[in-house]
Amino acid sequence: MTRTRFTLLILLAAATDARVAGMQPYLNMSGDITLGALFPIHRKGSDGEDCGRIQTEDGIQPLEAMLYTLQQINQDPDILPGIKLGALVFDSCDNPSHALKQALYFVKGFIAHVNTYHQQEFHCLDGSAPKFLGGGFDKVVAVLAAQSSSVTIQVASMLRLFAVPQISYMATSPSLSSKDKFPHFFRTVPSDVNQAHAMLEILKDFGWTYVSIVYSDTEYGNHGYETLDSLASNYSICFSAPHRINKEQFSDEDYDGVIRTITNKTEVRVVVLFAEKSTTLRVLEAARRVGVGERFVWIGSDAWSTANHKEVMTARSDELQVDEMTVLEGALAVQPLSGRMSGFDEYFTNLTLDHKALNPWFSEFWEEYHHCDQEGEPAHDNETMPQVSLFPRVTLSPDTSCTSPRLTIEEANGYKQQRFLHFVRDAVYAVAYALHDLHQVRCGKNYTGICDDMRHIDGETISAYLSNVSFNDEAGKKFRFVHNVDGPPRYSILNYQKVKKDSYHWVVIGNYTQDDNGAPLLYIEKGLMKFRGQTEGGREFFPNSTCAQPCEIDQVKFRERLDPCCYKCRNCGHYQVKLGEHRCEDCLEGTRPTSNRTFCEDIPEDFIDYSSPWAIAAMAVASCGILVTLFVLFVFWIYSETPVIKASGRELSSLLLLGTLVSFLMTFAVVAKPDSGTCTITRFGIGLCYTLCYAALVTKTNRIHRIFNNMTHSPHKPRYTSPKSQLIITGLLTSIEVVINAVWLMKVPPSVNHIYPSRDVRLRICRGLEDRSYMVGLIYPCFLIVICTLYAVKTRKCPEGFNETRYIAFTNYTTIILWLAFVPLYLVSTNNDIRVVTLALSLSLSGLVQLACLFFPKVYIVLMKPEKNTKELVMAQHRSSSYLAAPATPVVVLNENGVSSYVHGSDSSIKTGGGGSDASTLNLWKIKPILKDQSITSAALNAKDTLKNLQIRTM
């Protein structure tokens, strides 16, 4: 061992000489016996830097707690009387590699001490024993190190080689409990094995048997998870989807993936975080980014619950945002027993900037804490250390500089004592009482000061006394190292609560200890604990996370393939029934399970009927149309002998009104409850009503065209112009639609179908309404509309009484526009009510258009303008008419008085035969034997006018 120490000293000598001039700042408080220490004054650096920003609470406060405790011990005459304890303190920067570099100073001093008081293996040229840095480091008897387990383990691995006693005030890794690996290691906090017991006791007490866990891939995290996993079965707790985090390699996407896996592949509501603070912060940030932070109850280990609550959520932000606080709200944490260190508040708040003479980092702390300027002085002596401020820097006026006497440390400007400082106090007192016991043995009980035997203390000697040390802790309870290494199992149970608006704090709600027999003692004041968003406390506000509860009547048991943790209860799907204890089966379309999930029953039918608001609106429009149609029919019947009504063709007009009436009546079949009868009427009647209307119009316009076209080319009466013929022609045209519909009905018999627009709707409709097949009945009427439009154009120059071109054209155009508007809406709509009402309204609107365009002008003349209801006006020649204006054609007309001749289309006069003055006047109304039908009056009147002119000219 001696040879190893000497060899290491030689290897480090050159590095020491090169580094002494530029070594890192350290605290040197002189004393008869020196206690070394490593504190994380700064955070771990980034981008290749060893150190980052200063830690005003996790770094400075533990250091000052040690100095305050040393001050208390040096002032206590009952402990080491006449002996002053000093300190040599370095900054570990919470970085294992950097901490090892600082720990080498203690190693060098200890080797120099061994070389002086034991076998001298090297000496100076004058023969004296060499001193490391003036000999101050030779007096170090033990080292307080460190705060995190990762740093502590690295330092302990090196110090054990030189038998340097080491005491940690916060490292909790179970591996540090091994006396074989670390024979000279002690800690005042309990091992994570006890923390694991405490966490499992909490889970058991709350009934959370189904839990997930996230742990860091470090000594601390791996041992913590292994301990929890090995003990979980004893508490009937199962950890599902455990995730190990490699904080050196994980990116934000990796952290998000961990959270998504837990969210998507498990149904846990409780997640245990066994990781260092930096790892835990990023997990919580990922939960916030993914949007599931409020789903979980977080159970934290001591590595992050001891942190200042302002730093708990995000390591990348200087201030905690409200939404980030909400993610953590309601979390529970296990922390080594929280307690206030008496007297420290008064000591710390009375410190001034002059304290930088002892503490080399205090000026940097002062500047950071007060956001002040050092008036040209460097914030600290470490030029290699990045100057990163925890708070936004502000430019202050000279009278508020860092030297201003108004600057103080107090709770009003942010001071808050850390809860773990009493563990630092216990560590210092443990060394002090061990030295006190040694002093009494070596120097005597009544000896004051340091005797010669106390000037040289081996590490093994101090370790032996530390193993047996006993004293009262801050709470007045007896302190002893459990198994000569660990602190007694004392834990506080914390709950992260919203204290006031936008203010959150860790609140102590209970504790965990063990009795003298090692039995666990868990106490939680459940009325004090609060979950997220709750103003009242109580366990009932926290979610359950278990798979051991009996399944409900509508649930089945199953074991997830990716989650072999335990059997779980799963609800059968909304449209599934339960078959046995482990299987669900889907109900068929149109059915849904009963309340007890034992069988499927039909979903109540949904259909439009006369009680539907949509149907009522459609029937209201149709009813108005029916009334108007009956009114027009009544007017035509009353005034059937007037010229306007006669000129319109009473029989065909009546048939057209009948078709219009059927259009309105069809609405009542369309919106009725679907059955075989209403489905038949709907399919047959939709095309029929249009066919009746437009077959009559085609027949009418064709008749007019043939009559007036024949007048210009032939003196013979056109065939099939009588009312009976017109009705037969209309019937034949209509029969084509009847045949089409009959074939359609035979090919696809009408029936009621059910469709399912959504899983919870069972819609009753007529077969064919769900597709485009209803359009089959409208193909033929569309053809009639085209033919009707062509004939209307051809008859546009006939006499005014017969000229309905504008009205027919407008009727056709409007009908087509209605079809272009309603038919696409009918085809694309997925709502059955809208489709049915669209169909009904299109029929009604078409009927109203026919009434308005074809009948209202005639009703208006009959009722409001009777002076226009005369033969002369009805038979008035259209100003652009070409009828009777053809080249001269001899025409012989037979009447009762003989033969009259005239030249059609010529102004030449022909003297007619006959007797008397009456004979000279042709009575053209006697032409009825040839133009028998009343509708041909127009041609007769034109002939009459021509013959009168001829008669006048021949006189």
C-alpha cells in the first residue's frame, strides 16, 4: 500500500506543480485538525465545461451549514476542548470527473502526512519531509463528500485506496453500503434500500399496486430500481413498462418516447421516478410536451424532492411557469427526514459581503442573489468557470451596488433554508464526536488542547471511532450509523401543493421510520395531502392505479401481451357483449348490448315521419300548394266558357293541374313512415307526377304548333286536335312512364331497408333511397321537358291567346334549376332527414313553379282584368307572327250562302257571290263544319280579317 501511495504521489507531483499556480478556488479555514469537504457550489457544466452556474441553495447553503456547525463545535467547551476544527473545501460542480480532480488535493496531503509520520519514502534536499502546499492538507482527517451518489461513488473509489474516511450527507445509493468496496465510507442519510421500503409502503398504503417506473442509467438509478423490483413482490406491487434513461445520450424525442410508451401501452396512473434531478426534470418536461403530465401521480425519490421547488420542473428555464407547476402538482416524494437546522437562519441572514474573505464563492453568490454589480471587481476568482446567472442580470445604479449596506439576505427577497442541512450538521458532528472520543483516549478526559498523540491520526483510526460514534441529532434523537455505514432510516413524505395563486411548495404530510426491531412505521396525514387542482385534501381525490380490483359485470379479465404485470379488467366495447370471463363479442350492425352486456338487442329505429319538424315544414309547403291548386281548378271551372280559359285548352289544363296536385300530394307519401305501401307510392309517384304535367304540356304545344303550321300550308283541318285526341295522346305519353315504373318495381320490388350511418343509428328507409336508383323515374320526365321546350320555341309567334312560349320556357328552366340544386344535395347528403325533405320540397317547388308560370297569368286576367278576357284580345295577332302571311294561295271556303273565295296571303280583292248586303259580309263563325274545335278560332279569325279586306276592296 505504501509503495502504491508513493508511486501515485510521484505521478501527480508534476501535475500538482503545474496546477498550483492556477488551481481552482477553495475555502481554507485554519484549525488544529482539518476536515476536508466537497460541495456542489456550481452546477455541472455543459458544452465541455466542468462547471456551470452557481447553486445558491443546493451549493452555498450546505457549505455555510458546515461552517456554522464548525463554529458551534469550536465554541462548545464540551466537545474537543481547546481544539479548533478547520476546513478545506473544494467545489465538486456536481461533476464526477471534476470532483476527482479536486479530491486529489486531499489524497496528496494525506500521502504527505503518511510520509511524515510513517515510513519516509522521500525527502527534500535538506533532509526534511516535504509538505504539500505548505502542510495545510496534512491535517485533513476526513472528507465530507458528496451530495449526489454518482459523485460520491467516484470519490469513494479513490479515497478508499488511501484509507481516507469519507462521510456523505446526501448520497443514498445502496452500493455505498458495501463495506467490502468502501470500508471507510459513512453517510448520515439512510440507504436507498430504506427509501425503497418507504416508497413501497406508500404505494401499498394507497392501494397503488399497478405502477410504472422510470430510472436513470447510473449507479443511483440502477441500484434504486433493482432494490424496488426485488422488494415489490413482498408488497404485492407490480412495476409495468420500466424505462431506463441514459441522460448522456437521450434527446428530447427519446424522453417523449418514454412518456408515450407509458401512456399508450399501460393504464397506470402512478409513475415512480428514481433518478437524479436533471433526469427527472427532463422526464417531467417530456410529460408536459406530450400533454399527459396531468394524468399521472408522480412519486419522486430523494434526488429531486430535496431540490429547490423553483428548479423542479425545467433545467432549461430559469423560472417555473404555471403550466409546468401543474404537471408536478399533487406529486408525492420521499426525502430523508426534513428538518430545520436551528440557528442557521439567523447565521445565514446576518452574513454580509465581507464574508467573502472566508468563502471564496460568496461574492459570486452575493452578486447572483441580489442581481448587483461588483463595481469592477470579478465576481469570483475562477476565470475558467463560466459566469452564468440564475436570474436575469439587471443594471443597477451605483448606490445599489453589491457593497450597498442595504443589501441583506432575508426570506422577503428569496431566502429559504434547505431541508437537508441537518444532515450536513450530523456529518460534521459525527467527525467531531469521533475525534472527541479519540481525544479522550489519547489525551485524557480532562486534557485541554491537542496533545502530541493527536497530531497524527490515521484514517483507519478515525473510521473505527466513526463506526461507534453516538450523539443526539437536530431533533434530539439518538444518532448512530446503522451497520456502521448508513444513517438511521428517517424519511419525510412530501406533497407538492399549490399554496396560493401561482405559488407551489413541497409540504410535509407524513414520515417513515423504523422501530427498534426494524418494523416499518409509516404515518401520513391524509387530510393534508392534495391532488392536482383540489382545494381540499384527502386520499379520495387521488386516482387509483391497480389491477387487482374485481371486474364489474360488464368487464372481462385479460392479460396484456406487452404488459405481463397482472390481469386487468377491461370494459367490453360499447357495442360488445360479454361472453365468459375473458372474451367480448361484437354485436351485429343495428344492434347494441343490453345494460348487463348479456345479449344484443335491436337499436330503436330512426325514421322521418309526420311528427318530425322537417316533415311538418315540407307538409306545410305541400298543403299550401294543394290549396292553391284547388283554387286555380275552381277558377277554371267557374270561368270555363271565357275566351282565356278556352284558349288555354280546358281539358289539357285540367290534366296539368291534376299532375301538379299529385306533386303536392306526393310529399305526404315521401315523409310518411317507410313501409311497403309508402315506398311503392313514392317510387311510382315521383316520376308520374312530373310525367302528367309535362306530357300535357308536350301535347298542348304540339297541337298548337300543328294547327298554326298547317294553316299556312294546307286548307285542311289537322288531325288529332280534338280534346279527346289530346287526352288520348297525353295518356299514351304517360303510359310510357307507367311502364318504366312497373318494370322497375318488378325488377326491384319496393321494401323497407335499414342503413347504419353510424354505429348507434339504425335508420329505416325505403329501398333505393340510400343510392341513386330513385333517379330512374325522372329520366323520362326530363326527356318530356326537353321536347316541351322545343315546341314552346316553335310556337313563339302564334297569336297572343295561344302563345305560352315564355311561360313554358320559364317553367322548364326553373324546374331544371331546381333539379340542379336539389338533386345533387339529395345525392351527396348523408342525413336521411335532409334527403327525404329535399325530395319532398323539390316536388312541391316544381308544382308551385308550374302554377305560377302557367296558370297565375290566366287567373289574374280572369279575376283582375276581365276587360282583357275577350275574343279580340285573345285572338290578337302576335306582332312578330308569320302565320297567314305566306305568298298568295287561292283558297275556297264553303259556307251557308255559297262559295266564297279569297287569296290567302294577298291583298288582291275577290268579289264574292251572294245576295243582299248580308251576303256581302262573310260570317266566318259559320266555318265551324271545318274548324269545329273552339281552339281553332284563331285561324278562323285570321281568315275572317282577310276576307273582310277582300270584300271591302271588291265593292
